[in-house]
Amino acid sequence: MDHPIDPKTECLFKALLGAEDNRDLLIHFLSAILGADLPSPVTQVDILNPYNEREFATDKLSIVDVKARDDHARLYQAEIQLRK
């Protein structure tokens, strides 16, 4: 079924996976993508500020789509990149 809103657009990706109300969706997404590579399952996440602060004056400020930390202190940064 086609839907008029494409979940692969950056703003919708951020709204779906980066919202506090959608933590369960982010947990399921991380588990689906990384589950086999994780030593233990993701059961809880804290959604973090998506800005990666500069450590040095010459560093470039970066902003990721979604940044989170799980209950095992593992850090995740999710980005959507599409090419036409």
C-alpha cells in the first residue's frame, strides 16, 4: 500500500525515531538493524541532543538525525542517507 508520506524523508525519520513518545519504535528499529551484533538486547533508550559538540576549535559542528544511549551505556547515532 502506498502512503502519501514517505518515512525515508529526513524530517519524518527524525520525527518517528527521535521523539520521546516513540522510544519503543526506536528500540525496535535498533534491534532490527543491530540485534545480531549486540551482546545484549536494547530494552531502554534515552534520546539525546543530536548535536555533536566540537572538542577542538578547528572541529566542525555536526548534527545527527537521532542520537540515543541505551541502558548498557551504548551510544547510537542514526542517520538516513538516500541517493537518487
